[in-house]
Amino acid sequence: HQESSIVQVDEDGKELFRFTMPGFQLSEPRFAKNENQCYATIRDRRGYMSIITINLSGRDTVQCLLPLTNRVITQLQVQSDTVLFTSSSGQRDELWSLIPATGRVYRLCSVYGGIYQGAMINPREVLASVFTGNGYRLAKLPAVWQPVEVSDEISPRNTSLSYPAAQRELLTRLPDRNFQVSRYRDWE
């Protein structure tokens, strides 16, 4: 498992701040409104994710804003005092809003296929990139502001199929093995 760091540099490339969390992958850093903090997603070795805030002055450096849960959290966008992000929910992607000052999380909108890079137009409307049958499209969607209880979302695949458990769990019981790698033979 590789480690990652968030590094702040000045205009000349001089390192001002480096933050590493052993055992976690850090990604998608975004400056907070005051630029003395940044937000980032973290993922542990199990794949559980959360959002953290990092104090760039180095004191009381990190705070976890959501519990680590088995769900996808991505596409962070900071807008004033709010962090917007995409989260998995069933077979949908949803745009959620986290208000760090209160710790409250809200579902703004939900779509099949994907919703990314959301921004609030006003308290009642969201602008986001959504995936359609014709590719990505920019969409204006109503914001529902539904409170969310953050919990695990992703469950093992195929648990609802009618196959016996032994067949459903076959791949999880296969032993780890190494195989020799070689070039394809040339076609004649």
C-alpha cells in the first residue's frame, strides 16, 4: 500500500507544507475559503473513505469531517462555507453538501449514471456535469436539501442472487497464486 502526501508550494516551487497520513491515500485537495486550510478525501486500506480538513499552519493539523465509511466520495468542490461532493448511493450517484461548521450533510440531487463537479447556482438549484447516453452534459437540477445520515453504502456483490452461497463466494476462496508473464508469440 503506497502512501501519498499533500504538498503546498509557493510560486517558486519551494515547499511550504507537507502532510502525510500513514495507512491512508490522500487525494483531491481543495483550499478552504480562508486558504489556511484545505479539504481532501482519504481512503484506508479497506477502501473506506472520508473527508478531512487540514490546517496548513501545522497546528492541530487534521480533522475528520465524516466517519470512515464503505462508500465512494469524490469530486470535492468548495463553495464558500460548503463542501460539495459526489457520493455513491445504491445504483445512483448523488451530489451531497457538507457544512463543516455544523457537520451537517445534505443530499442535493440524485441521478443514475453519474453526477460530477457540482456547484450551487442559488439555494434551490445546482449546476453539475451528468453522464447521459450521449456523453457528459451540463445540467441544472433542483436542490432538495435532504438531510443524510452517512453510513456504509457498498455491499458485497451478488448477495441477492439465487445462487447458493458456495457459488457466490467462489472467487473469494481462490488462493493467491503467481503466474509467469511472457510475450505473445508472433503471428506467422
